[in-house]
Amino acid sequence: MVILGIGNILKGDDGAGPRVCEEIKQKVSAEVIDCGTVPENYIQPIIKRAPEALIIIDAIHFAGTPGAVKVFETEQLSTAVVSTHTLSPRLFVDLIRQNIEVEVCLIGIQPAQTQLGEPLSGEVEQAVRRLSSVLTQVFPAKN
């Protein structure tokens, strides 16, 4: 199991994915990777690890209320960019799946704002805490 966080910590709620990674690292049994704004740099390392499952956490505009969390199947995502980054999550997953079989779950957090220099909004900060709590309960670290 690999959990990836995607986002820019300098752009407000876009930093939700990396923030979840920060919260759960050392607290889950899965490998946690903060991809920042360059998930494409992690395609080959993920392929080499060949995990059975991949969870991707990203700020995604899906017309929800700020801080809403939604689980997407990759088939629900178009090849158009729906996240706040240039590489669409669908293309990222497709590139990985061309090389390995992997179950993929994309968890999107609806941003309130993605302004440069702003911190996470209160709504997204709460969503990060809730999601981090769920992930640490579902994938507890082995002592």
C-alpha cells in the first residue's frame, strides 16, 4: 500500500495532500509519499515498488462545499485536469497502470481557496484532520 499526497503547500488549500502526508507519516503501515507538485517524478518509483493499492490525496474542484471529501474511482475522472495541477490524476494513474496492476483510490478535498502565500482554510484543515484520523485507524502502524 502506498499513500500519495499531491499539492503545493504554498498555495492555500492546494497543500491538503502534502498536509495529510505530514499528519500520517509514521502513524500508518502504508508507505507515505509527499509528491508535492510533481507527481510525475514518482511514477517510476511507484512502478518499481509495485504496490497492490495506491491512495492518492489531492485538492480537487468537484463543486462540493469547501472541505468536503469525495472518493473517486479513476474511471470517474476525465483526462482533463480536474485537480489544481497540470498533470491530470487520470493521466498519472493511466501511466502507472500501463506498467503494473494496482487498485487506485483518489481522495479529493474540495478547496476553498488556492491563493499563493495563504495557509489552509479552516474547512480544509478540518478535512485534513478527519481524513488523517480515518487513515491512521484503517492502516495503523505496526509496532
